[in-house]
Amino acid sequence: MAINLTTKYSAQIEKAYTHDSYLKSHCKANVEMIGAKSCRVYMLNTVPVVDYTRSGTSRYGEAKDVQDTVVEYTMTQDKSFNGVVDKGDASEQAISNKSGQWLRQQIAERCVPTGDKYGFSQLAKYGHVSGVTAEPAKDTIVTMAYDAATYMDEKLVPENGRVLFVRAKDYPKIILSDEWKGLDNLAGKQLPTGTVGQIAGFTVVKVPSNMFPADVYMIAMQESAAAFPYRINDTKVHQDPPGISGALIEGRQTYDLFVLASKADAVVIIGKTASKQACTVAIASHSATVTAAGADEIWYILDGSDPRFSANRKTVATGGTVATKAGETIKVVAFGKGGKLTSDIAEATDK
């Protein structure tokens, strides 16, 4: 006999997941679930500003409908776990209650950290890498934060909802910096929900150092730039299955983290320059040659869009060639192997 815990505990577990996660509550892009592993993200399209014409019937320019861009994503992370609750009490209610308690603890101690670590790796993969030569120090860490803020300012990223995730081992460097100590209202104060104050317009969130990929020191983001959908697909208790005296608890969750293509500039990765994958592209005789030694995967696009997000992207091997036409621009990005950070987007135009 199986007791289905999904209906009974799913709302509580999802709430606990969001509360315990360092990352999930800060990913606020609107997501509509359309299936067990699929979701949609809606983005309003804007239109160019034109000169006003003082005569004629279209003085404000050509009227264009305000439309959405609808992007469908498929969650790639499909995780499972199981545990046994020995029969200390034969009652179904007791087993159900103990199973529910264990399930919440399993989510908090195992599932949430696994999901967060994956989420931070996705941010590192698709965000803009701001390279630095060395790990943050007491006299450089605040400058790094301001450099990330400046990048966002130049890209017109909204100032509200900016978050700076810092490694736990770097947090004391912020607290001991002269800039932090000069803040009147927040210096040295612990704030709710894991935040430790604000600096450079960012809400600072301290996370365990092992959550980040290698050579990533800080991650800055604006909360509407990412979606982190999570779904409990199946959680059940099997009473007295063969070979077990008690209850076998089985759980399955699907989730993923998506950086929105239109808001990729709102994710800034502060990491080691030497760990950044190199990528170049050059065109001669209507043929583009791509170089990215040691890359794990290289994507290119010819329609002018961002190769990190385009559904029309294609792959090419390092040293490979892509046929181009006069006036055509190729954009290329390389993902590093062995923990290397994503390259800058390289591009070249066929003349």
C-alpha cells in the first residue's frame, strides 16, 4: 500500500524550499507552469522612439501592437531520493507523520543545497563575466561590487531588486573594509532572510563558499533576470514493501534555473580572469574560422541574436569553419571545460 505525500505536503515543502534556499526567493521572473517539466516566460516587447511629425495621419509614427515574447523552457534537472522509516509504530498515521518530518528535513538538508549549487552554476554559465586578477581582498572587494553595479548601470538594469551573492569566506572582508565601516545604518548589522546589509545598491547575501563554481567569487543579479521553477512531481510512502519492515519513502523533484535572454546583462559574474574561456572568430573569403582551445562546447549564430539563448544556434568545433555571406555577422560563445568560465561573445562581419 502506498500513501501519497505529494498532496499532503507539497505546499509546505515548496514554502520550505523557498525559505531555505539562498537563491530561489531572489529569482522573480514570471513563470507559468504548463506541464510537469515545462514552463513559459512572458516578456513585453518595446518599440523604438521616433521623431514626432507635425503633419499627416501618423504623427506619432507607425502604430504597433504591444506584444509579448513567449519563451518556453524545459526543466532539465530531474532528481530523486529514498529513505526508510523503520516500523516503530504500526499505525499508518504515525508512519505518515514521521515520513513527512523526514521529507521536510531531506528537502532542507539535501535537495535545497543541490538545487542552489546548480542554480549558481547556471548563473555563472549565462551571465556576463567581469574578470579580476585575484580573489577579493579587504581593500578590493567593495570596488569589485561597485564595478558590477557600474556595468549594470551602463546596461540600464533597474536599480531595485539588485542582489550580490558573496562567499561566506569573503563576507568578513566586506565587514572589515573601510567602505563598509563608513556606513552609518547597516555596518555590522545582521538583517533578516540571510542578508547582511547593502552596498553599491546591492542587497548582500552570504552563501556557503562551495555553492559557487570554481574561481567564481561573487555573483550580482537583478531579481527579474532569472526564473527558478521547482516542482514536486511525486512523493509517496510504501508501507512494508518486500524486504522492509516499515515505510519506504520515495521522492522526485524537477527544477531548473533560466536566465532570461532579454535580461542577461542583469547577471554579472565576478571571477578569475585566467579561468575565462578564450574564444575568437575571424572571417576571410566568406568563411568564418572559430578558435576556442579546450572549450567544452561552442555555439554560433548568424541572425544577430545572442548565441547563449537563441533556439537557432548551432555548434562548431574549435578550428572549425562556418560559411558566411557578405554583410552577415557571426556571433560565437564558448563554454569552458574543467570549470572554466564562459567566454565573451566574439563576433565578426563578412565584408
